[in-house]
Amino acid sequence: MEAAIDHCLSEGAATAAMDFADAVEKAYAHISRRPASGSPRHARGLHLPGLTSWPLARFPYFIFCFKLGDRVDVWQVLHEARDIPAWMSEG
């Protein structure tokens, strides 16, 4: 997430950086209220039970998280162009 904001700022797009941060905060709020609303698509392919992803509104990013009991842990925010299965297999 920081890299995306830094990139926007380095390109002189401060408004886009603020919009991105706002979209992330709104997504976090949604995920905290409705943790089961994310997609389990990557969880099945990677054999990571409980992993869900949520697309970020207006930006080409996904938020990956796990529901752990009564809380949700954000694991990663990744650009949709990344080879997500390969990235997760490396970790």
C-alpha cells in the first residue's frame, strides 16, 4: 500500500494518493463489518483455508485477509497485475 501511495506522490498525483488511501480505508471498514463477503478464489487455488480477497474500488488492487475468530487480519494489498499465486507461493 505504501508503495502505491509513494508512486502516486512521485508522479505528482497527490489527489490520487489520497483517493487510494481513502479507498483502502473504506474497504477495511467494509471487510471488518462483513468479513465473509470477500472472494475465496485464491484460497482454493493456494490451499490457504480462510484466505479471502476484496477488490479495491476504482483501483487495480486486491486486499487479502484472513478471518481469525472475531477479527480480520489484513495479510497483503497487491496490484492485480501481480502473479498473485506465484507471489504467495514464494512466501
